[in-house]
Amino acid sequence: MQKFIARRMVVTVFTILLVSLIVFVMVRVSGDPRTLLLDDYASIEDYDELTANLGLDKPLFTQYAIFLRHALVLDFGDSVVDEQPVTATILQRLPATLQLGLAAFIFSLVIGIPLGILSSVKRDSVWDHVGKVVALLGQSLPPFWLGIMLMFFFAVTLDWVPPSGRFEWNSFILPAITLGWFTTAANMRLVRSSMLTALDSEYIKLARAKGVSESVIVWKHALKNAIIPPLTFMGVTLGTLVTGSIVAEAVFAWPGIGLLAFDALRQSDYAMLQGIIIFFTLMYVGTSLAVDILYAYLDPRIRFA
Amino acid sequence: MTSTAEYAVLAPRRVSASVWAARLLRGFRRRNILLGFSVFILLLITGTGILAPWISPYDPTRGKLENQKLPPAWIGERTATKTVVEFGQSPDQISISKAKRLKSDVVLGDRIEVVIRGSGRTEFLLGTDHLGRDMLSRIIHGARISLIIASVTLGVGGLIGTTVGLAAGYFGGWVDEVIMRVTDVFLAFPPLLLAIAIASALGPNFFNAILAIALTWWPWYTRLVRAQSLSLRERAFIEAAHGIGVNDLTIIRRHILPNVLTPVLVQATLDIGTAILTAAGLSFIGLGTQPPTADWGVMINIGRLFVLGGRWWIATFSGLAIFLTALAFNLLGDGVRDAADPRTRGADL
């Protein structure tokens, strides 16, 4: 168990280091910041002073070390666009992203898991076909397009919900569906296939032979075992929710970190972008590490492997 | 010492192409409609992609502004009754100066019929975008871009992944350990985020988007190939090849590679749909193909701005193209997987 956790931690640290290196290179090759920060009337002295201030006169390795030292305390400098500290802006946008992510996550559980159970228990019924269609659409629908189409039908044409922005509860519906759609389909597929495996196993046959009622078999015996694969998948789920937020927030002008990333990309605000990418990575590897450890505690097969 | 003849007998029989085709055909019969549909769509899209310059009615990157934002051919014009006022403020009002141009004898307070959206024209079947470019031509050319990105991405990713995976699985030991830890790191964070970081580091364009996606894709193939070659390495026919003194490179090339190729190809077919969606996603957020190139993701990004004004067709048709292509590839992937591995047949979609 300790070995498992230690191993995961080492991978996590290297992941963060790799991302920080990519981000560091990204900012270095994206252009000379001095030409952005200085105007046409700057003298050679201004230029040299800025070089020294930014640490650009030091060797690349030292620059990376300085970058890492700042990154450790979540200091990513100021945005090139509004000259506010990057970290402050990200933290200010964080609640909106977390709320939307939570809404999407709940949507994917509430729709995905019951549909998966229904389609496995009632094979070849209408529910099974609905489940198959949902699974296929989840893999094939581009989320940004789904969002735009939902907006057109439910906000523009029918005028049931606001087309964009973060207001009352009904402004959550469309962005949450857009963000959670892929996850819903994934949850449904995982629950369905693991339920089918469980329902086909020997202990279920024994329970049936003993005359245990069908509802107890499904809800108690089968589901308890079938719910583990979707749980392990939760790390990946959270990852798709993190990166998916860029697209979903861009479509619905949702004022979170995803929209911030979308705008930073368009405005070439690399300071902001490096902050967001590292922040997203930390959020993702942090949660997936937590999920893995939790999972190892729950499932003895992993703990002792 | 095992003779060459004996060790050839020990080698697993490779499935010939005809058996493969037969299995796929059987799959077709089983899921007739779905697979037939997917093959039809794929032929259509591949055909239009290849023949794009010859079959597209207009230049996809040039348009006339007088033709801008025309709806699809079957949509009629939309009119509204507006009140003539001094200065138009709300949507149901029209300023007197504008109204005079439509009808010379209007006075303040009149209610007149105004065309707010022209009708579609048969020469622009799917309508036009904000620059008057023909949507049908752009979608036809977009098929080409989309197919190129998906196939090159998977080609590069598959090539890197297979090579590295073969090395890890066959040599084992520290080579395996190093390679697997590197793939762990790559797999440990969300693929789109990595692609965004790489694409913005290299600069947003068509080639860098391909490279960025390929770089996030290879570890999956490495894992797959490694697992396969690990078990193959222990098989008798490999040991036999070792025994008669065949060198490592030849063993990998002649005996391991052909046996891992099937799962790699199956996985690649399953992945094309996702690769198309990822590429379109990168274009949508501005990191892939750049305007004015006709790319489906770029077209949706432009189109989303006009949806609020009721001009749905710019985003709708390009999205429909992505959706149908991804759907068809996913259905085909399932069919190919079932043909390659009967155990998964009908297991799930």
C-alpha cells in the first residue's frame, strides 16, 4: 500500500515537473516579452534594466529554477492584458468553474448510472436501446457543437433558459449538460458493461437459485460490485471536466477559468495561460491521486497487488 | 536445436486478409443497418475529401459580401412588421430614414413589413457564412482537412507508440521501466490540456495541432503494444527463433510486429473518431487550423457567434459533418473490433 502510494506520488511529481517544463518552454518560444512590455521610445538602458528585472540575462537553467520557485508559491506573474496578478484572477474565477463542474458531475451520475443499470437489467428493451444511443452520441458528438445546438433550441428558439452567462439556477442547465455529456455516456457504458459481467457471475446464479428476489440481486449483489469500475474511472472523468470546461465555458460565456483560458489563448496572454495550465494540472493530478488512494483503500485487490 | 521448419510450426497462424474480410462481412450482416450506414457515410466523406477541389461548387476561402449570411436553399425569407419611428431602438421599430428607402411614402407611426432575412438561394445549397462563402464548399474542403489530421495524427502517434512499446515489451528490464514511467507521466494528465500546452508552445497552426495530438496519443499505443509483446516474448516460437540464433531486430520485425499489428490497427480504427473530435476541438479554441482555411472546428467557432441572431446554419452543418464522421468511424471501429475479437461481439456499443 505504501509502495503504491509512493509510486503514484513520484509519478505525480514528475507529471507536474513535465508540465512546468512545457509551460516554461511555451512562454520562452512564444516571443520576446520585452518587445511587448516596452514601447517604441524605450532606451537601451530601459531595455537592459528590464532584462535584468525579468532575469533574462541568466542562463536558461537558472531561469527555469526561478520559474519553479515562483510556481511553488503559485506566483505566475501578471497578466499581459490587464496587468493583474494571474493567480488572483484564477482564484476569483475558480468558484464558477467548480460550481459548473459539480453540476455536470451530478448530471452525469444522475443520468448515466440509472440508465446503465436499466439497460443491463432489461437487455434489448427500449431502455437498452436508449442507453446504446446515449453511449454512441457521447463518443461522437463534438461538445462545443452540442452546446451551440442546445443554446439555439432551448435559449434562442424556445426561450426557456438564458442563452449565456451565470445567473439563476436555470442558467446552469445547458452548460452542465454540455460539459457532462461525455461523462454521462462514459458512466452509462461502464455501469452497463460491469453490471452485465456481474449479473452473469456465479454468485448471482447462486443467489437466484436460492430464491433471492430480483430487486435484491440487482441492487445489493450486482450493483455493489459493478460500481467499482465507474469509480476508478472518476479520475479520468474529472480530467475531462477540467479540460472540457474550456469549451463549455467558451460557448456559454460562463465566467470561469475555462473562459479565462479561451480568452488568454485568443489574446496570446501567455502569463495567464501558463498559470491556468499549471493550475488545471494541479487540480487534475491532485484529484486523480486522491481518487486512486481512496480506491486502493476500498479495493483490497489493488492494495495488496 | 530446433530446426527452422519446426519453429515455423510453433508460430501462431496469422489470419489472412480473406478471413478478416469474411468476419467483417459477417459483422455487417449482423448489424446490417448501422455498419452499412457507417460505411456509406465514410465512403461519402472520404470521396468528398479526396475529390474536394473538383466537386466543390465554389472556392471555400473566397466569397462575395453581397451574398453574406444567406440561409440554406430551402429556407424562405423571414419578415416582421415594424413600427416606423424617428430613431429605431428596439427590434420591433425601424427608423424613418431606413423605412424611406424601402417605401418612399411612409410617415412616423406607420407599420410596415420588413424583410429581416433574405430567402435561401439554390446556388448556395447550405447557405453562406458572414463573408458570403458557400457553406457546402467549405464543408467539402473541411472533410479533406479533417481526414488528413486524423490519419496523420494516428499514424505518427501509432508509429511512436508501437516502436517504443516494442522496445519496452521485448527488451524488458530497465528499458521497460524507463519507458513505462515516461508513459505514466504522459498519461497522468488530461490529453487536451497537454495538446493545448504543446500547440500554444509551438504556435497555432495545422501541423503543430497534428504534432500536439500525436504527442498526447502515443502512450496509449505503447501500453497496448508492450502488453502484447510481453506475452509474445515468452511464447515458444520466439524462444525457438532465439535458439536458432535469429537476432533481436529480426525477431521483432518478423515475429513480434506482425502479431501486435492487429490490435494496434483495431485500436487505431476505434480512435479515429476521437482524433477527429480532438482536432476539431483544438481548431475551435483557436489552436489548430487557422482561418480562412475551411476547417470544421473553425467554422463552428465562427458560427457560434451568429447563433444568437438566429443564423443557425453556419455552425449546424459543419458540426453535423464532424458528428457524422466521428459516428461513422466509431461504428466502423466497433465492427472491426468485433471482427478481430469475437469475445467482445455485442458486449457493448
